[in-house]
Amino acid sequence: MRIWVSRPEPGASRTGRRLAELGHEPLVAPVLAVRPTGAPLPPGRPDAILLTSANGAEALGRTPGMEGLRAIPVLAVGARTAEAARAAGLGPVEEAEGDGAALAGRVRARFAPGCRLLLAAGEDRKAEPAASLAAAGYEVALLVAYAAEAVAGLPEAAAQALAAGRLDAALHYSRRSAEVAYERAAAAGHGGAFGRLRHYCLSDDVAAPLEARGIAAHFVAMRPREEDLLAGLADRF
């Protein structure tokens, strides 16, 4: 299939390579650009570090002052985030089962209430795992480590492919990237072509902004993991 990958770099190119290995034709055209915020670490030494994305791990690894925190236990939301944390020199690293609720559960199993947790996340983030952990008595210090900014317009490669009918499907890894992909396509006059694609979504939450606009998800991964999402490409019809 000819598949649009709209997630930000560096994940977009990595996904494009995976798709090519599977025999598909990827169109790597991100609608979000990730940048580190440069925010300083919160004061105090945490008992553990929580990571909800690979982008957060990469940004945290470059944050000034991290040298003294590199031996602190890291709990990552999933396998890709854990891999990025290790590559950034963080850890020891333990991975959860792919979402915020699972990460919060892993924290409760490992650490007692009252422990101080450093959560490195994006500017646009979900309430979990911070909300339930704070309610359970943990001290959660937030570091907004990166921001994902929407591109000004629909990438030209995507515009041309939509206009010519040269796309079969789109992969969606986050709620925001799915929403921005639709908005940019619609603003460029290609909303109909976008809606006719087969949309493969990492989770129900990712599919929600599409479904709110009347665009049905062709496939939603049972678990929010890339392997589960890519496995869904075998179901083409």
C-alpha cells in the first residue's frame, strides 16, 4: 500500500523504513515538528523518572543538570520509549505496557506513596499518569521537555499525493498528529481525499479526532504499540 506517515521526526523516517521493509510504499511527510523547550530541571532529587514518549527521553537526556540523575530508575511507557531512554544514557530502565494507566500501575508496584517522581513530557500531553499518581499521594514534578508544533500548511508531497489519488492509507501515532493531518488536508482542499484513505490508528484516543469528523478508523491497534499497529496493515479491506 501507499501509506502517509504524518508523525514527527525522527520517528517518521524510522516508520518509513519499517513500512518499506514490509513491502509498502511510504510517504514520509510530518505535520508536526518536535523541538526541546530547554526548560530547567525542577528543584529536588527525584526517586524515579517517568517517561511517556521517546521524544521526552531524548529531550531529557540533553537537559542541563542531568549528569547527576543518570543512575535514577526510569519507568518508560513502552518499548520504544525505553529504548530511547537507554540511548540517552538514562536508567536503569523499566518499561510498562504502552499507556499512561499501565505506567501509573508500574509506579505503584515499585514505589510507595510520598515518593518524588520527575515526569518528563511534552507541552501537549494527557492527564495520565500524573493525575492518578498525584491523587494516590505521589509527588509529581513536571518537566515540559519538548513541544510538538504544527507545520504551517499541508506538506507539498502529501498535497500532491492526495490530489493525484496516489495514497491508500495513513498511519496515525498520536491524537494531535491525526487532528493536524486532517486540518491541513482540509484547508488545502483535500479533505475528501483524506477521508477516503484507510486510517490506521495506534489507539482509540488517536482515532477520536478523526471519528469526530465522520472519518472512520479502518484499524485501531489493540495495544498502543507500533508492532500492533503495523500488524494491522495485513488487514487491507
